[in-house]
Amino acid sequence: MQITTVIKHTVSIIIFTVLSTFATESVADDKHIGEGAKTLPLFDAHVHYKTEAWGPFPPATVIELMDKSGVAMALVSSTPDEGTIKLWEYAPKRIVPELRPYHSGIGSSNWTTADGMFDYIMKRLKKYPHRGIGEFHLHQLNADDKPLLKKIAKVAKEKDIVIHVHSDHKPVELFYSFEPNLKIIWAHAGMSSPPDIVERMMAKYDTLYADTSYRENDIIVSRNKLDPAWRRVLERFPDRFMVGTDTWVNDQWAAYAELVELNRMWLSLLSREIAEKIAYKNAERLFGRKVGKHLIGQR
């Protein structure tokens, strides 16, 4: 993550503190779920469990944080993949694992050029029940990367698993040129992509999903008001958005409860039907897992 991104999310937490009183006053009506957003079971579609978190946030603590925040299930990828497996083995009912290719000094800037990367991916997919490949970064398109990305798209399609990509819209379009019916989760809904681009991409690709981590301040602009352009996108494609927290550093784990509440705040400004879809029902359909309050307290 860049420094500007860290600053942006720090501001998100500040805004949550300022606006939380308004969120608690939100009353349900025909257009808004209001207070009902507080009790929705959530599927957190963007979680990392990196090596640095293993000591201060052991698996039991992670699940406790999820329980206290009403997060029933999470999609987890980690640097290295062993972190994901730690959480999945501890709480298989609560964790949907996906394979992040980063390991042993291989990260966001060099994973596509690392020797043996495809063999590593295939080995991990064979050994563990990953339901996706990612979240990985594609900062720019390089012609030399295309053979590997095409192989990844082919494997994801054959195994009916998702690809979770952090990029602008161009790599997403590339993946769909390889496999038109591929299931893709666009991390952070494009991170800095404006809502009109997100809307255009959603309209063009029926199997494109997006997690909204790091977009909270873009979605909610003041008190109890959603940004009009984001409201339009969310209400036009309510079946393909999911919330996320992006626990990429330990500070995110320390602020986990606040991050979840920030998501509940903007969900409260949507109809019950749409809020429920984004909170957990879209993930249920995508991953074939039943997400509900009955999972809280379980492993």
C-alpha cells in the first residue's frame, strides 16, 4: 500500500468517529435498513493474515474479533499462504481460503516474473481447498506477464474459483479476454477508479464482483448521505458488491471493530434487500457457503 492509501484509511476511521452518532440514529423506512444494519451477519471479503499478525493476533483472537463484530465468515489470503491455512485449520467453518502468490521475498512488484510461480500456484491449489487466486496486484500490464496470467485464468475457470485482483480496469479486461466467463473480484472496487468506470465495468461483465474495502469515504460523503454516483452503482448492481476490511497491516486488525462498523454505517443507508445482499448474500451465492448468525462463536 502507498502512504496516501494509509492516510486515506486513517481518515476513514476519523470520519467513523465523527459520524457514528448519526448512524445510530438511522431509522429503518421503505428505502433504508437503518438500525437493522447493526445486526446483519457480515461476510468480510478482503482479509489478510500476514506473518507479522501471527504473534499479536493469533487465530483465536482473530475469530474473537470477528465474533464481536458480527462477522460470520471471511475470505482470507495471506503473505505467505501459510497464514491463510493457519486460520482455515483453526476455524474451517468461518474461513474461505484463497491463494495469494506472495511468499519468500516474492511480493506485489515481482510475483509475475518469479521463477516457478505457476508451479507454486498449482502445488498449493492441489494441497489446500482454496476458493480463489489472489488478492494479487497488477500495477501495470506487461506483455511478458500475459502467458502466466492466461494460465491462471484457465486454471481458475477449470476449477470454478475466483480471481481476486488489485488493479485498475485494464487487467480486469485482459483476464476477461482470456476467459469471458471468469469470476473476478475487483479488489477495492478498483481502489481509485471513479464510480462511472466501476459502473461501466459492472455493466460490461456479468461475472465481475467487487469488494468495497478502502472505498468507504468515497461511498459515504456526509452524515447520513451516500455519494449519489456510488449509490447509483450499488443500487444498479446490488448482486455483485461485498464489504471488506483489508487487514494488510496490524493497525487494521487493531481497528477491526471500527472498520466493520464503518461498513455497517453506509449499509444502513441502503434498502434492507440491497444491504443484505452486499453484507452476506452475494458471498453466499459466489462461494456456495451458508453465511449467518449461527456461525458466531463457532470454528
